[in-house]
Amino acid sequence: MTAFTRVPCRPLDRRLALVGAVVAGGLLLVGCGGNDDTKDAHDGSGKGATATSGATASSAAGAFDDADVSFAQMMIPHHEQALEMAGLADDRASDARIKSLAGRIEKAQDPEIATLKSWLRDWGKPEKASPGGMPGMDHGSDGAMGGMVSEKDMRKLEAAKGAAFDRAFASMMIDHHKGAITMAKDEKENGRNAKAKKLADDVIKNQSAEVTTLRTLLDRL
């Protein structure tokens, strides 16, 4: 009968087995940790890049220059005077076409004033330029710039009625519109803000059409 002898596990074998288990566990932990770190770094970088891109896009959309500011600051009082003139037509004009055109001017320019004022607020600029910044833009300037009607001529328009008002209104509004068109063309050439340049384009298109209509009416009045 053959006797089987049990070979005891030697201490050295146990130590090697233990070391192998520890090393394997350490590698697993390192691998997991490396994945988390990479994910965190990726997420952080991605979020940062997205935020930067968003800020850049927002900044570009709202970019403006001095020409944009001047355009808004000048067009506000210019539009306000046009509304003042148009408001006189309701109980002074005798020609229905003059009344109709005055109504269109009010409908178009009143919202534009609100838009221009909102831009200046967003840009951190005042609604009015500093003294001397807009020569000829006040009522007492005799219309030296921008087609603004003088205080004297505004009083004449207020005093006129019927056909006399129709003729004075058409004549003054032609010059007034031509001044706005000139300012709008300057904005398109020198401005930077996309929305302001778009509004300038609308001013040129709409008021040029109204000048043509006013000239036709003036010839027939």
C-alpha cells in the first residue's frame, strides 16, 4: 500500500500569493481612479470651452461702436419730431392720403424709438449725447443737420390747417425723411452692430418709399 504524504504549503508560497493579490488589487484601483480623473478633466474642460464660446458669441452679437451709439442717440429725437409732426395731421390735414401716411409714420417709428432706447441701455450709453455731440439736432437749430424742422417752422405747421397744412407737412416731411436716410446710410457704412445696421436698412427702404409718395402728393396738392 502506497502512502500519500501531504506536502504542507510553504510560507514562501503563501507570501507570493498574498503579494500577487495586493498588486492586482492596486492595479484595479489605479485603473478606476484614472478613469474618474480623466472624466472629471474632460467634463471640466468641456464646460469651460462651452461657457467661453457662449460668452464670445454673446459678445459678438452685441458688439457696437461709436457710430452705432451716435445713430441711436440721433435717431431718437429725429423720430420723436416725426411723431410730433404726424400727430398734428389728425385734426389739421384735409387730404386723406396725408392722414394715412401720418398714421403709417406713427406706427413704424414709435416702436423704433423704444428699440433704440433699449439698445442704448444695453450698451450702457445715455439716450442723449453730450452737449455739442449732435450739432443741429435740436428744434432751434434751423434744421442744420438731419432734416430736423426748426422751432419756427414747427409753429407754422401747428398753425396751418386744410390744404395749407397738407402742403407744409409734405414738404417738411420730405426733408425730414431725407435727413433720416442720410443718417441711416452713415450707420450702414460705419456702424458695427448688426441689429442697428438692419434698422438703418429699414429706415432707408421705408422712408425712401414715403419720400416718393410725399413728392407725388405735393405735386397734386
